[in-house]
Amino acid sequence: MTKILSLIHPKMKRALFYITLFLISASRANCQEAGDPLSAGFRIHSGLNLPVYNALDYLVDEGINAVDLFYQRQSTGNHFQDELWNYPATGAGYSYWSTGNNEVFGKAHVLYADIQVPLTNADHIVNFGTRTSAGIAYFTRSFDVENNNLNRAIGSHLNIYMNLSAYCKIRIIKGFEAVLDGGLVHFSNGKTRSPNYGINAATVSAGLMYNFSSGIKYKSFPEMPPVPGRYFHSVLLSGGRKVYDDLSGEKFLSTTVSYGLDRYLTRSGKAGFGADIFYDGSIKKGLEEKGLAGTGFSEQLRMGVHASYSLCYKKTVAGVQLGYYLYSKFTVLTRMYTRISLNYILTDNISAGFSIRSHFGKADALEYGIIYTW
């Protein structure tokens, strides 16, 4: 591990440090009181690369595998949303992945934060739930014109890691639980480098977890607040750098201005709709290739409308938007777009975080932004 880290460019090290710190700090901030029950354990993953892109099929010569070390704190009801989410556990971990072709794709070192939401009563011997993880992955191999030009999946060493799975925990003896889960894994750099097909896989895992607390007492929050009965307005300003779908490495500015109107449907979930204006400097290059480029600023704009749904747990808000471009001079795969976002509430009115916009699952832009809500 030390040898691998010594090869990372200093700027990559700083980016890895700050983003990982953000994820783990958000996890710890949502992670309740210091006295909440602490657990630690390991998982072994095995799975298959999914045939999302034909261009990658011939490169995959074996399954995808990983070993995972993690810790978590179990909430017990110190916040009313603990009870709403059936007392979830939040934590962090490290995993080491093979990728189905280690010579071309390399191997991946991952640092992540996660949240596990029980679907059954935690007092049962067998429990079921969902686990969502997000973090940063460092790949030992990436695309290189001279030395690794077959790697169409990974265009940079530093990538985003996401994992969505369902789990089953089985109490074996006092303090020990077997952990089984299955789900989807995604690696991508968010179009900050090209190529960027990414790696998508379906995995199953098995592991063992030890709870350092002899017993867990769950509290019921005595004053459950009502569902907010009004609409909320929000304005998002975000930006980032991206590449075009070629190998030049040239970076372009990508920015978004969005308006949203949302209403809470439950105490922890809200839905709404809104409008977006996107500026994408790489559009001009795409139009030039097609012989359609002009000189107008408007050609590099896209305008769309979206529907959204967000889940809130304490200060963390995870959202998904499905949108449609009403105006776009340059289309990538489809006029539909999706955005997945993760934001952290700083004050009553201000949040900060990041989002990934994509077309048919292909990442188009990774942006960082500020949201003002009233």
C-alpha cells in the first residue's frame, strides 16, 4: 500500500485526502454520540463485470473480487431521524479490488463512508437491510496511449466509488454476526478524464462482524416533529472541469444554475421539480467535429426541466433528478439526463456538496456546488 501511495501525484493525494475527509466527516457527524455501539469486521466480495458497453467485453477475462475492512457505529435514538430510519448504522472502511483484468484495468484501493438502513427489527437473530457506500478509489493502472491503450474503462488513477446493496446479518454467538450482501458497484472519474466508460459490476459478499458492546438499548424519540407542511425554494450554483470524448486531455468548464421547488412527503423524504441551465465548454468542440459550430454563446448552453426526489438523514441529503433537455444544440446519447447528488447541510439555508450528471448511465460532468434554500 505504501509503495502504491508513493506513486500518486501530490495533487491527487490532496484531492484524495480532502474528499475522503469530507465523506468520513459527514459519516461521523451523522454517527450520533461517541458512546453509541461500535462494530468492526471484514467482507470478501466476488462478482462479474456487467456488459454495459460492448467495447469492454473482450477485455474482461475473469471475475471481480475484493476484500473489505470496515467499522460502524449503531445509532440508538439520540436524534428523531434515528427512529425514522429504523436506527441505521454509519461508518467507513477500506477495500482492495481486482477488476476482471488486472493487466489492463489494474487494481483499486478504496476508502469509503457508508450507511446501513435496517428493514427489520434489530433484535431479531436474522436481519435484513440496505447499504449505500460512496468514496474514492485509486487505480494502479489507467489509460495511456503508449503503455496501456486498451484501457477504455479507466482514464485516470483517481476515481469515484459507489456501492448499492442489500444485506442480511445473522447472529452467530454473542457479539458476532455473519454478514451477507449482494448489489451493484460502480467506478468512474465523472468525465474529468477520457476515456471514461467506467467499471460496473454485480457482486455478492460474505463476512464477519464483531460488536464491541454487550447490549444495545434503542430509544424512542419523545417529540417527533411534524412533516413540514409547505414548499421550499432552492437555488443551486455549481461548477467543475471536464473533458470531451477524445484523448487530447483538454479541460473545459462545466457549470450549472438550477431552481427547485420541493415539498416534504415524509419527515425524511422530499420530492419536487425544477429547471436547469447548463454551460458546457466542450460542446463547441463536439459541434466543430460535426461541422455545425457557430460563434454564439448560446450554442454551449443546455436548458432543461427535472423531477427530483431526496432522502434526508440528519445533515446529509442524497438526491436523484431525472430531467429532459428542452434546448440543446449537441446531444450525447439522449435528451434525457440524470443527476445524483450528495449534500451536507451547513446552516438552515446553505448546503454544499457534489453531483454527477449522466446520460444513459455514462457520466458527463462532476460538479461541486452551493445550495441556498428558503
